[in-house]
Amino acid sequence: MYVLKLSLRPWRRSPYSQAFTSIAVGVLLFLASFLFWMQWGLAPVIDRLQHEQVITAYLDPSADAATESQIVDTIRTELGAHAEVEMVKPEKFIEHLKGDYPDLSRELEDLGPELSTVVPRYVSVSGILPDSSLGYVRALQGVQAAESSTDRFQSVIGAFRALKWVAGLLTLGLGLALVTGLIHLGRTNAYLQQDAFAWMKLMGAGRNELRVPSLLSGLIVGLIGGVLASLVWISAGEWMANHIRALSPVLRYMTGLQPAHASFLVAFGVLFGALSGVAATPSRNGARIGRNRF
């Protein structure tokens, strides 16, 4: 009971410092966890951008309907498990244009029989495709030319990789700030308890006994901060995650934010608080004070 009262002494002698530190621990722990989720969640986005592509295979003008069907069936047989294959004829191409470019679509329709010479027929192949897909499609008989959208995403992939690294560095920085703040708080608490440490040392307390009050003080602060972080994670985490996903259509592939992970924040808060109490080394303070005073 005496050890528990001693661990609560910093709350009696400096309540505002303990309270604000607990709030800071909760905020830093939540931000670090959210940034870690971003860093982790961007991995499937980058992987998808690296492997997802759209191959446009332009057909030879002399290819007839039987050749078209044969080309589409061949592509579906070879890449059907990985891709969506669609035959786009001039009429369907114009239908795609009507929503965004109504004037252009009307002009193309007015061409009449000449439409097939202006608008090429092509096969659109989209999905997560093997690297050899473009070469395979180009080699098909009846395909005049083929191009892929892979190279167009290189700048986007670089941007998301940079964002992933920034999120990781910020997570590390917030973690270091959290641990540093808790260690300084632990040393301050040890200073507030120094007379009691000296008395415990005089009564024969060993290093482990002198370490317990600071350990409990840090654990209490970490527990409060972890609970606050978990409450914010449950109440506002998904709302923030939805706003992040709304920044770009490809971000919808990010790993979902799980409210059940809030329990980990409590565990990390307790762990960091306990470690900061150990790092404050009250046993050495108590031993030095005991030698100086007694």
C-alpha cells in the first residue's frame, strides 16, 4: 500500500503535469498509430499500381468479324483469370464519348460509313496482368499494334512511395518524441519522490523495490494515454481513414482500419509508460540520496 501511495505522489504534487502528459501520450500514440496504418495501407496500393495495367490492342483494318472473335477468345483463354477483356467497336467507342464529349460523338456519327476508317477497332484488356502480357497480345495474328498504360503510372507510383516513406519517418519521429517525453516525466517523478527513496533505502529496500514506484507512476500515465488514444481510434479513426481514401480513387485499395486494434493502443501505452518508469532509474537516485543524507 505504501508503494502504491508513493507512485501516486506525483499526481498529488504535480497533477497538471501528469494530466497534460497523459493527454500528450494519447495524442502522440494515436497519431503514430494512424500514420503507421497509412504506411502499412499504402503497400497494396503501390503493388496494384505496379501490376495493374490497361492494354489496348488495335486490330488490323482488314480483320473480319471471325478474326475479331478469335482474337478476343484467345486473349480471354490466356489472360482471362487476370483480366477483363472487351471488344470495342466504333459504335461502342462513340457511346463511351457521349457522356463527356457529346459534340464530338455527334460529329463522329455524322461520318456514316467513313466512321470505321476514322475510329479504329480495338480490344481493351485491363486488370493485374503478367509482365509478358503486352508481348503476347502484340504477337497475335490480326493485331496491328498494342500499347500498355504501365509507363503512365511511374510518376504516381513514385509519389505514393514517397508518401509511404514520409509516413514511416513521421511514425518513427512521433514514437521517439513519445518515449522521450515519458522518460523526462519519469525523471521528474523520481525527483518528487527522492525523499521517500532515501527512506526506503535506509530501511533496506533493494534496487527492485526502489524501481517499483517509478514503474507504477509511468504505467499509470501510459495507461491513461493508451485509453485516450483507443477512444479516439474508435470514434474518429474510420472517419479520418475515409477522408484519406477520398483523396484519390486508387486509395480505396488501402487496408481497412480496424476498430478492434484499439486494444493494442492501450497495451502500447502501458508498455511505453512502464519502460519510461524503468528508464528513469529511481534506484540510482535513491541510492545516491541515501548516501548523501544518511
